[in-house]
Amino acid sequence: MLDISLNENEINFKDLEVEIYRLACEEACKIMAQILMEIDDILLEKRDKKEYRCKGKKHTNIKTIMGTVEFDKRIYEHINSEGKKNMFIF
């Protein structure tokens, strides 16, 4: 958190504003990652298990206006009509 000395005569408002904004964006990224992982859990349960086989998770990130959101996303395998395996992420 921001260190403010009581001995200083002035508090730099711009620095305070920037620090609060940074902390808010950091928390927003954590919330976004949590929501995306919860959606991934829902997709795992609702998928057609005969069509889409879960092959594990992949660590990924998304660049947003808040910053980079890092999370784990499941990868699925699907066999198409030609018998070829396709790997993808919902």
C-alpha cells in the first residue's frame, strides 16, 4: 500500500490517485480471472461429454484496459466427421 510520512508537509495528490487506480485495476483483474474460471467450470459441466473431451488446462492471459488478466482455461478435444482430432478452447 502507499507509504505516507506524517513528517511531510504535502501529500502529492497525483501519486495518491495513481496508486489507488493501480490497486483498483489489480483487484479488478483478480475478479475477472475468477469469473472466467467459474464460467470455464460451468462449460465443463454443461458440455456434450460424448463430443468434447477435456484434455486439461492451459495457462493463458488476456490484455484488458485494467491490465493483464491471467487464468487457467480448459482445452477440449473434438473428433470431426472425417475422424480428425481438433483441439480448442471454448
